[in-house]
Amino acid sequence: MRRRHLYSVLAAVGLVGPYGFFVSFLTTHGPDGKEFLSELFATPISAFFAVDLLLSCVVFVVYLREEAARYSMQHRWLYLLALVTVGLSFALPLFLYARERRLEVLREKEGFAT
């Protein structure tokens, strides 16, 4: 399996997986932001995961900016939209998929080496 195929599968799982839990929350509480934050930071371990995820999102944004510029990738906003509407589990593999496709194109057209 090529890396880009793996990233596409991971992006699909990253889209569907988290939304199962989010839909469950919405079914129970509706779009209640206060309750969402309350449950997100309800325990030390959930706060640990929340802070870890938020910091990872910041790292992804920095990485996205640099890598997209390095390989002249278009539509950077799409990955940011994926990040804020779904999450890192979708945005990161989606970006890596697009990056692999871009690298394949560059290798074919210019003999580009990574």
C-alpha cells in the first residue's frame, strides 16, 4: 500500500471516528459550548488529552505553513478548515495525503528528490 493510500484511509477514519462521539454529545446536550468545555476538562486525564491535542494542533499549523510553502501546495485553508471543523485526526492525514500526491507530481515532472 502506498503511503498516500494509507493517509487517505487514516483521513477517512479520522473523519468518521471522532464524529461518532461528537454526535453522541450533541444528541444528549445539543450545541452547548459551556457543557462541552465542562466535560472536556472534567478530569485531570481528559484535560491532559485536551491540552496535548490543542498543542499538537498548533504544531500542525506551523508544519502546514512551512511544508505547504516548501512544495508550493495550494488551498492551505482547506486543511485549516478540516482542523477546526473536524480535528487533527482528519486534517493531518488529509494534508499528508495531499503532500504525498504533490511529491509524486514533482518527482515525475522534475526528478525532484525528497
